[in-house]
Amino acid sequence: MEVRALEAADPLADPTLFRELARRFLIWDPFFAGERRVDLHPLVLSAAMHASAVRAAEGAALAIAEVAALAHREADERARYGLADDAHRLAAASFSAGDDASFARVDLLLDEGGTFRACEINADCPGGQNEAHGLPRLAREAGFTEGSDPTTVLGAMAERLAALADRPEAGAGRGAVGITFATAYAEDLQIAALVQRALGEIGVRALRGPPTAPRAGDDGGLTLGGAAIGALYRYFPIEYMEGQRNLDAILGAVSRGQIRTFPSLAGIYAQSKVAFARAFARRADLSDEAQRAIADHLPETHDLADLAPATLLADRDGWVIKRALGRVGAQVFVGALHPEDAWATLVSEVVALRAAGEAYVAQRLVPQRSIPTPFGDRFVTLGAYVLDGRFCGYFARLTAVTHVSHNALCVPVFVLER
């Protein structure tokens, strides 16, 4: 696995390619803190490395889905996730109604032994689709001719949403899709707009709006902008929906099977990093396949409430502390990146937050193997998209340190046939 150098040292210096980022692939935020956060030099995987990543991603998704199902069925298990009541209500409505379309991005790290480890899973509203879809195409235009592009995530999403919106049993035929997102953020809008365009290309009407926009229709279903919708693509975290005035309308439509959600509202437990801790605590209750995936591909993880602070202090370099619902690297604290005194303060603070009911986990650090790139050796976080349990593409980010946030560099991914 390596990042290959294209002939041009800076392919996006070509104004035609740079314009394509925004016009064709709707990547409107190619910079972060003054530095470009996307590039076209491709990450190249051997066929064997690709197969290994797919196994790790699908196995991790299976294990976390199984342990999340325990939370749906057991009240005591649910309570461990520390979620607000509305999140539980939304999840229960989808689970009971069989509203189960799953879409996740499994973030894989390559350990020093060459094995992929899944450090977390975004099973609620995974992003990166614009980069995953667009950067490989621009790399081809920049002159990269090797391998194949394994990423079909955008088309797969559109087809799945179209199928969810079709309700022939109700005489509705091809239904419209509602898309809700945080309208204040360009990153969210660019994903919503890309999905809306992909749906339009296969003949599906899609309407965009804020998460507060869906309303109850005359038949008890949902409308968006006055039009009935058969499926709801939600690029908005479930935990942020707490207290919305339209929750009863959404809950009713989901419970009656009048609307299907994507990703399913039932995915909130799989989204929480508490699920990793519960996978280790409850692995004896899971299938043999899930247990193998946990052993092979998940780093040891514990609920912070179940781990003595002295353990974290004694082995600062070996632990990472994560807020259960932190996103894009926020509230992720890598012990090795903190001085000893700062780590001690941080451990004390998060232990107090956990005692007050906010969910945090402690996860064993995955010592990573760096890979060669045109920018020097870098660590890679290989985000593998998994739709209904099956791989459908990559979103790769490069960093100089073992912590990924908004300043990571996104690059295209290709797989060699040999």
C-alpha cells in the first residue's frame, strides 16, 4: 500500500481540474486552515490488501451490528449508551418497524503487523461521498491509468434510496426522497446536493431541507416542502434531533411503515463508540463470525466507567480516550500525543464526565505502519463504506500523526488487479 506520485507534483494546480472539484463533484471546501485538504496522488492497494480491508470492514460492521441489536432488545443494555430519550424513541421506532437499511463507514488503521484494525464506525450519517466519488475520476483525468476504482458508493446509495422510496404495495409507485441536513454547513450541503443529483439521474425526485422541515401529511406519512416522500435520507446526527417539534410526526410515520430512513434511525447504537466496548464485554453472546472479527480487527475497548484511572495513567502511550458520539476526531485524546501532566488532568476530567452520565470509552492505541507518499511517510485511515453489510467503496485520509481530524488530506483509492 502506497501513495503513487503523479507526473505533476501538484495536479490540482491545473485550473481545469480544480474547477471540476466544485462544478462536477461539488467539493466546495478544498482547503482547511489555509492548506489544501484534497489531492489527486492516488493511494494504491494490492488486490490482497484490498481483500484484507474488505474483510476487516465487513467483519467489524457485522460484530457491531450484532452487539447493537442487544441494545434494541435489552433495557439494561440500552441504558449503558447514555443517550437522550428521543434518540431511544427514534431507534425503537425504526427497529420495531423493520426499517433497517444500514450504511456505515468503517475507519481502518493498518497496524505494524500489516493487519487492518477498525478503530471506529460511523453508522449514523457517514460523510466523504464527494471525495470518494470525485477524486478517483479526477486522478484519471490527471493521468493515472493503473488499477481499478472500487468505489461505487454514490450509485449504490441512490439505488438503495430509490428502492426504499418505492412503495408498490401501497399503490404509490416510485416515491420521492427527502434529504435533511444541517443547512448552515457547506460540507453538509455538498453531500446533500450530490445525492440529490445522483437520484435525479435515475429518475427519482429528491427534495432538500433542514431536519425540522418534514411534516405529517394527510395520510400520516411525511411531506417535505409540501410533497409526500417515501424515504428520508438524513445527513444529520440523531443525537442532534433531540426536542425537534416534528419528532412525533417522524416517529408515527416510521412506526407505521409509511417512511423508510437511510441510514436507519436504528443505527444510533452502532454509531456510538460504546458499541465497541460492549462488543468486548458481550462477545460470548455474539455469533462465531462476530467473535472472530472482534479478535482479528477490533482494538481492545472499554467503557471508561469499567476501567480504573490508574490503568490509563500507568500506560499513557497505550491508550486513546474517545467521547462515544464524538465526530471528525473531536473529543479523541491520544495519550502518546499528550504530556504526562496534561494526560493526568484530562483523565481526571473525562472520568468525572463519565460519572456524570456522559459516555466515554478507552481504546487500546493501534500502533500504525506508515506508508510511503509523495509528501513523506504518512499514516492512512482507510474509510471503507459498507451498505447493508457489503463493501461499496473507500474514503482515504492521510495524516502525519495518529489522529485524524478535519486537516487530514483526502486522496483517491485504486486497487491493482495483480
